[in-house]
Amino acid sequence: MTRHRTEAAALETALERARSSPLYAERLRGVSIREPEDLERVPLTTRADLQRAGVHGTRAVPLDRVCHYGETSGTTGASNSTWLTAEDLRGNARAIAARHPELFGPGRVLLNRFPFMAAPAHLIQLIAQEGGGISVPAGNINWDVPFPRALDLAITTGAQVLVSLPVEPIVLERLARERGLDPANATRFDAFFLGGAPLPPAMRARMAHVFGVRVVELYGSTETMLLGTGCPEGTLHLETDLVHVEVLECDRDAPVVPGREGRLVVTTLAIEGSPLVRFETGDLVRELAPCKCGDPRLGIVVLGRTADELRVAGAKLHPYDVIDVGAEAAASLDSSVFFVVVLRDRILVRIESETGGDPAARAESRLGVPVEIERVAANELLDVELLTRSPRVYKPVVLSDWQRPGRRIVSLNEGMIEWPKIGAAEAWRWLRRNLSRTSRRRRLLRSG
Ligand SMILES: [Zn+2]
């Protein structure tokens, strides 16, 4: 069969699967795919369509075939639902493991910091179960593994791979330095597998430098599941066996000229639970030229959500590029800790650093808008003291034996969670940082 015919057959199978869900039963009536181009006649599926369809609207299999339910975090207030079969999860896990033998293998310790609610946390667990290593379930945004404990786990287990959101290495580096440790020597990491937020080159380069690791990008979404991973050249290649991808022009539903920016539209080829047809991911991507690594699959840069495009001093900017510039400016001041504030007339990059230098000119020439660099003291942006003092959580109890040594508690609440007591000196520092932030915010608001 020619490639064309194979592609059309894969799409036809995907549509057939989708027809079993309430969302697509009506939409796909009478549609058949003889040529891949026939797909273009199928209407796009937006996030609003998914919300209208309801919690079970995308489910194309009976509940007794489902093993996993996922929900988007709902940054816009609404959330979407995804139902997955065991084979859906296995297919994703197999694709990642097969693509990255350097990350996963017997005996490799994987510090799994993805939040439990997010599918990647479960994919890593599956990869480990299938011989890809030892998963240490240590989801963040979670009180039982606060950041200091994550660093302890990294050190004590000798983890080789950190699997997490891109902010994690920044926090772990800060905590390590606070303890007087060199991040590269204190941990045995040789690779980071990061996803869930923009990860531009300057951020990757800084992490690679600080920890002495290889940084691999993971791209996907709750609705579509795995979309791609990074290659040794740093290119994000799309998983074209799992998804059929279209890149459409920003202002009309026509394919972009190759190499231009456009909206990413995805048809899942392998998902049984909640298959999607021409799903508008909301991500703006840039197609890349064929990659030097030899992988023929399309490489892209994910520039951010179309809805998140920034407007500064009359110019349109992508969060991806702005974060890249922020990370680069911070790195030039030997820091990983930065925070970008997008104002009407300029970009303000706040950097925790005591090193001299002024990266503003370079940043301005890259972005084409005014950039202000503000150097701030340690803990102003990332308060390590506060992170170190996160609450302790316990297995809940309904009884406390005061005759034994240990905590003497009188309530269920105390049995579950213990908030740290704050000394006067610490309270004063905390108050001072809060006041400093409040006053900075006020001055920025006044300056427009
Ligand atoms: Zn490549």
C-alpha cells in the first residue's frame, strides 16, 4: 500500500472509533476518508465543543473497558474529560520508552515528580513496570513530597532521571545551593525528562549546565495524550504513529506554508477511550526544517497557547520567546531564578543575582521591545525558607496515646497536617519580603 493509502486507512479507522462517542456520532455521519485530504472537510473540534459534550461526551468505549480518567487543570475555569483504556496508556508508555532507551532501562531510578492527576505520572509508572526502571512516585503540588523532600529523595535514591515540570530543576538547584551543595555533585542525575510548560533553549541549556544532564522535552496534553518528545538535537518530533497532525494558518482553516507558524490540530490515531478528530489544541507551533538527527518525522517548536499571545509596546510576542530571553538573561548573570512581568510598554525581567553585567541590550535586540532587567536579592523570587517550611502531613488518625512519646494531639486536623511554627526572626523576614513584593507591585502599577 502506498503511504497515502496507509494514511487514509489509519484516519478512517480513527474516525470509525470516534463515531462511538456521543460527541462524534452526529458530526461524522456520512464522512468517509478515501484520501488524507478528505479529513479537511470534517469540522474542527474546539475545547468549547468538548465542554458542551459533557464529562462522558468524548467516551467511545463502555465504562468496563476504561481504566483511567483524566481532567484538564481548567486554567480558564472549565475542564475537559478524557477516558483511557489500559491499551491507550500502554501505547503511550511504549512509544516513550522505545524512543528513549538512554532514559529508561532496568535499574534506572526515575524520580517521578509529575502531579498524580496528570497522565505522565502514570505513564512513567507503566514504563518502569515494563522494565524501564524504578519509579519513585513523588508528585509535586502535593504536601507529602514538598520540594526539600524531593531533593532528599534525589540524593538518597541516587535517581538518574528527573521527570517533572520545567520549574522543578530550578527549585531543586536553589535548595541544593542553600544547603551548600553543588547540584551536579550532590545528585546523580544524568537526564531530565520535562514537560507541561514552555521549555525554551536557554532554559534547557542552563539546566544542562548546572546539573550536568541531558534535557529531553515531553509534549502532550490531557486531551490528546502524547504528542512528541525531544531528540538528541533538541528538536521536538511529533509522534506521527499516534497522532495525525495538521498545522493551520492563524486566521483561517487552511494548511500553513511549511516552515510558518500555525495552529496545531490533532486527530488521535491510537486512542480508544476518548478519540479526537481534528482537535484544535490551542497551541501555536512553528514547523522546523528536517532535523539533523535523521528522524524524518516533523519537528516543531511549541510557542504557547494562541490565547496567551503577548502584546507589548505595539508588538506581538510569544511566551516561549519571552521566557527564552528571560532564561538567557538570568544565565548571563549566573542565575536560574527569574520572573518575567509583561507590561504595556516593556518587558520586566526580574533576576535573583549578585553578579554584575547588563543583559538588557541583548534581550531588547532579540525581542524588539524595551526590556528592563531588575536584579533582586536571593529569596525575593523564590523564597527557599518558605519552601523548606512546608507543612508536614501524616496518615490520618482518630486516636492519640498521650502516654507514649511523640506528638500530643487533640483533633483530627492535627493528626493529618502540622503547620510549621514560625519564629520571630523568620516571621520578620517573611513579612519584609511580602512588603517588598507589595511595594514593587504598587510602583509597577503606578508606572503603568
Ligand atoms: Zn531530531
